[in-house]
Amino acid sequence: MAEMKRDVKSETSSVDVLLEEVRRLLDVQFSQIEALDTKASVVLGSASLISLVIASQTSLFSSAPPSSLPAECGFVLAGFTIAIVLYICIVILVILAFRVRVYTFPLKIDRREIEEDYLPLTEEMVKKQLLSNYLEHLNENTEEIDRKARFVQWSLVVLAIDVVYLIVMVYLKALMF
């Protein structure tokens, strides 16, 4: 009989297994957040570098007065204005992706809450409450991560459009001059 009790105690409860799995999922979520932030940084850096290189290679930003520039420059200037607008769209999308969002944690570090809500409970009841909290916060965080991912994806799309557009503009400028 004593042997049987030892086996029961040594087995991990299903609540323990679920808690560990949900904790692992929360770690995955926070890794996803970091990866999305990195992607947003790369998009912004790439867009900035591309825009800077293209701008530095154009004669549009010369010190010559506008009246002395050829008529074709108006077309090129309009084209690069559109590219700048696309760049601004990228910046806005990246800012929205970076916008401080509240990612929730399963247990607030509030002494009074712990003393009143958790200390009177048995260990198994605390684990079940934590599991419930973890699952609730997993769902909330998933919505925030999905929103962040959409902003990053759209910024990538606009960056691709901007790059193609700038390549076409450089090509057209080369044909004109």
C-alpha cells in the first residue's frame, strides 16, 4: 500500500503538465513578439536606406533653382514624391507594429491579490487557477500578436511596392536624360 502511495505522488498531475505546456506556449508568444519587432526594424531600416540611396543619386535634390531644371524633372519629381509618400506609409505601419501594446501575464505581482486569492487555496486549486489565467492571457496575447503581424506584413508589401516603383523611376529617369 505504501508503494502505491509513492507512485501516485511521483506521477505528474495533468494540471502540472498543462501548466508547463501553457508556459512553453507563452514563451513562444514572446519569441514571436521579438521576431516581429526585429522584422519591423529591418523593414524600416531597409526602406530608409533605399530611400536615402535613391535620393542621393538623383539630381532632384541639387542646389540648382527649379526654373533651370529640364521639364522632365517635373515628372521625376512627382514620381519621387510618390516614393516618399510610400516611405511615409511604411514608417506609419512600422510605428503601428511597434506601438506599445499590453501583453498580459497570467499572474499579477500584487501582494494583496496573492494573499487574498491564492494563499487560502490548496496547491492543486492554485495550479488550476493559474492554468485558467494562462489560457485566458494566451488568447489575449494571440490577438495582439496577430495585429502586430498584420502591420509588419503590410509594411513589407508597401516596401516591395516602393522598391519596384523606385526601380521603375530610376529606369525612366535614365531613359529621359
